[in-house]
Amino acid sequence: MIILSAFFFITAILYSSVGFGGGSTYLALMLIWDIPYYIFPIIALFCNIVVVSGNSINYIRSGNLNLKLLTPYLFGSIPFAFLGASIAVEKETFEILLFLILVIAGVFLLIKSKSFNEDQIKIKQIPKILSIFIGSVIGFASGIVGIGGGIFLSPLLFLMKAGYPKHIVTTASIFILINSIFGVAGQLTKNLVFNEFLNYWPLFLAVLAGGQIGNFLNIKFLSNKTLAQITSLLVILVAIRMGFRILP
């Protein structure tokens, strides 16, 4: 548990520094550590909530919340995040889905890191129906595997030039927080052993500490571009490790 907690701590630092929760990597790490399959989606989602809560509060206090940008994506994602989380998936299928999501997430993070080179961004108006559809797809996929989905939403918003960087980062953090909450609600419709869930309390303390440090690094030291590149490398390395695990 000590080594796994250390990896959770590092993951929380890296992900929170770019406004994410780290759910996808928590899941991959627990698969590698052979944590009981039925319990780790809710652990990952709860860790997400712990990490992004602080970021979300800080971003809102900084005046970076853009409800016009956030609302349609949440409108689409909330019911589908709950629905996806309530669906039982076989472990083999889950591992394949998580591997694919990690690969895509790593690529998306690399795309996002390049977006920080842009000094001026011309904002485009995205049709609300498209925003709702995107939120629905991300919410459902995230709910099934147990992540917040911001790792997909944020790069897409940058690619579509849907908002200014500070608004996009805030939108992604709150999107992760609320999706994770409804993902936990969906997970609660399954048969879970809560005594086992509580046995993993060191992981929650690790991500709480890591999340605070990551947010500090984001504000004080490293550039968003550097942090996004480091995090994308972490995601891709974990995906490669998982790929070797699931290949026959």
C-alpha cells in the first residue's frame, strides 16, 4: 500500500497541476497492483473528487468560471455519467477500454500542451446541441470506466477554440468534479463492499496532499505546457504497461 500510495501521490501532483483529477491513471495503477476489480472504480472517482475540489474552488475564486461554456457539456454528461457508471463491465472488457482511453488521453494531452503556445485565441461559438452531444459521449464513456472525463473535454475545447485557456481549465475541473460525483452515485447502484473501500484510506490522503502540491506548482513554478507534456508522458507510459498486460 505504501508504494501504491506514493504513485497516487505523484499522479495527483502531475494531474492537479494541469487541472485534472488523475482517475484514468489511478485505475491503471490499481489494475497493475491487482486491487479487487469491483472496488477500484469508486476509489478512482473518489480520488478525483478529492483532487479537483481544491482546483475548482481556486479557479472559481479567481473569477475564471464561465457558466455559458460549462453548462451545455454538464447538461449532456450528468445523466450519461450516472448511466455509464451503473453498467457492469467484465474485467477483460474494462482493461481493453481503459487501455484505449489512456492512449487517446495521452495523445489529447500532447495536443493540449501545444495549445499553450498560442498567445491570442479567436473564440468560436460552438452550437449548444453539439456541446450537449459531446458532453453526453464523454460522460457515458467516463462513467463506464470510472473517470471524470476532463482529460478529453479540455483538449477538445482547445481544438475547437471554444473559450479562453483560463475558462477551459476551469470548465474541465468542474466537469471532472461533477461527473465524478454522479459516477460515484452510479457505482453505488452496484454491489460494493464499503468496508474494503475504507481500507484504502491511505490512497485518499496521498491524493489530497498531492493535489495541493500540484495546484501550487501550477501557480508558482512550472509552465502549463511543461506540466501537460509531463502528464501526457505519464499517461502514455502507463498505457504501454497496460498494453503488455492485456496482450496474450
